[in-house]
Amino acid sequence: MDNTTNVTYITLDGHVELDKYRYVYFIITLMVYLMILCCNFVVIYVICTNRCLHEPMYIFIAALLCNGLFGTAALYPKLLSDFLSGTQVASFEACTFQSFFIYTYGASEFTLLSAMAYDRYVSICKPLQYATLVKMSTVKKILFCCWFLPACGNSVSMILMYQIKLCKFKLKRIYCNNNAVVRLSCQVDSVTNNYGLFVFTIAVFPPVIFVIYSYTRILEVSLRNPKEVRRKALHTCLPHLIVFTNYSVTSCFEVISSRLETNIPQIISIIMSVENLVFPPLFNPVIYGLKMKDILSRIKQMIRHRTKPISF
């Protein structure tokens, strides 16, 4: 607590041997963040500037990548600043907002992945109704819900967390999250804990169940069709399945890290806590850029155009 300004500061005490490796951490993290920015911006730019890619499937991909940029923006600038700073602190208010943005990113990722599964489900299982069920106006409404509903749910969490009274001011993390901050309170806050568990359950299980159901139905329909139809379905669905699996696994690691951080080594806890903000944002654009032929061909065209020699 800073008595002169009446601002509560929390020390982010999760860094391992920061004095010894601060510049190594900084360079590696900066390189990862720049790669995330470049890869995502390239795919988003290609989708936005090619009218033939202005279809629901590609719009959902662009939205997913934008969400990744949103989530990483809540972590990397502050983390890079901490690596070069003598003290790794954040005001309680800033900590609350960082937690809100990261949790909103996480919940929105699940809703966007379920929206993409719906798009593929209708396209493959109900192709004659696709134009009616997945209109551009419908896509806009789905995208609005994918971000608005998680933001509303996490806003309540942020308000509840903001009301707790802290008795401890050291956080064994390198960034703020709800569970870790609530543990700093003077007494166990069952309301905040229970609501956080409720939001997590609503944000994760319905989308996951829907995605599993959608791809199960897609598999059933594909197996009843000719080989060429199966190949096309696999080609369009495989990137989504890889991304969904990747994100689900890293989310499990984050939950385990958050709930059991006192029972596992600090370095493992840190790695597990940041996986969700490293692997999905870094690999999603690579997966879609390499696996989706329309996107890959236009990236190649863009590179050839940029590298074309100038004739005098």
C-alpha cells in the first residue's frame, strides 16, 4: 500500500532468477510477441483485402486471430516492461483490468471456436440451408455475442474482485488472474470463488460439448459420402480441430496451474500459466495460413508481389 497516494500495489513475485536472466527473458519474449503480431496481421490483412475471402468461415478465422491479439496485448507489453524494471509491481486496479482482459480473451476463444464449429456443421451437414442459416447478418450477431457475453460475465467477476480487501501483496505469478488475487484477500471470499467457477463452467463446457457434437455429426455425414467429399470435409475441418485441441489442452494446463500452483515447482507453474497466451496466438495463424489453400495462395501472391524486382 502506498500511503502517499492511497494506491494499493501488488508485487508480481513469480519470476524465476530475473536478475540473472532478465535480458534473456526480454529478448525471447519480444521475439515471440513480434512473431505473434506479424503472423496474425498477415493472415488478417489477407482476409480483409481479398473480397473472395469475405465469407463466414474466413471472417470467423479473422475474428479468432483478432481475439488472440487482444489477449496478448493484455500480457506482453506489461511483461516486457517488468523484465527491464527494478520492481515488478502493478496497482490493484491495473491488476484487476489485466485479469479481466485475459479472462475475456480466454472465454471468447471458446465461443469463437464453437461459432466456427457451427459454421462447418451447417456447411457440411446442411449445405442446402447454409446460405439461409449463415447469412452475414447472422455472422455479425454471432461475433457480437462471442465477445459481449464473455465480457459481461467477466465484468461481474471484476466488480466482485475489486471489492475484496487485501492483506497480502505478493502474487506468485508473472501476471494477474482472479484466483491468485483472491488468495491475497484477508478472508476466504466464497462469493467471488463460486462465481468464478460458475463463469468458467458456463464459458467452457457448453462450447466444448457443442464443438464435440458438431464434429461428431460432421464425421458421420462425411463417412456416408464419397471419398472426394470426405477429403474436402477433412481439409476444411482439420485446422479447426487442431486449433480447438491446442487451445483446450493449454486451457487445462492454465486451470491446473491456477488451482494447484502451491503444489508444483514455480518454473512449471509459470510455463503452464502462459501457454494459453503463447501457443494459440502463435500457431493459429500458422495453422490457418498453411492448411487453408485460399489463404495460403494469397499469402504467396502477396510475397511474390512484394519481392518482384523493379524494372527501370
